[in-house]
Amino acid sequence: MAPKKAAKPKESTEEKGKDKKSGTGSSVKVRHILCEKQSKILEALQKLESGMKFNEVAALYSEDKARNGGDLGWMSRGSMVGPFQDAAFALEVSSLGNPKYTNPPVKTKFGYHIIMVEGKK
């Protein structure tokens, strides 16, 4: 049994290395805007498309605790609900000055999210 235990960590280390090389990583620095109602998230999306900054739209529209411009900080793979995580890891890294966000918004059990990723590691 000892050889099997020794082999497993080696495999997971190799997999982590592959993740970093492919750019998917194991954690993301995320901002989001969360609204329970689809109509409200679509209003927020229109504000973003008209050029309003992501953090400003988040402060006005987001209904969650992340009032700091929607900043959730670094989140690791496995700590987010499925659809949110899938979208976050699929997004390109962007900035408030040149944001790339989910369009259409992502639906989870919490409501509708517009997600933006500011970093990956």
C-alpha cells in the first residue's frame, strides 16, 4: 500500500504543473456583480457596455456582501459553485481599465452573476 500512496502525490503535483502551464491555474482573483433578478443584472450589463467601470456598477447593483467594487479576492478551485467556477476559469485576465466579463450573465443558485477575473495563479 505504501507505493500507491507515494504515487498519488506525484500525479497530483504533475497535474498542478500542467494547470499552470496551460494558464488555468488553481485560483483566480475575481470580481462579480450579483443580482437575484435577471432584469436587474441586465441593467447592470447595459451600464458596463455603456462604459461605466466594473467596480462602480458593482457598488450600485450588486446584492451581495462584496461591496468593495465586487472584489471577492483570490478564490481557489473548488471553493465556488460550479457554473461560477467554470466561467471564472474560462475568462481571460483583465483589468478595470479594460474589463472582460461574462456576457450573458451566469446563473447560479444565488442569482445572476457578471464575473470578471483580475488574476490567475
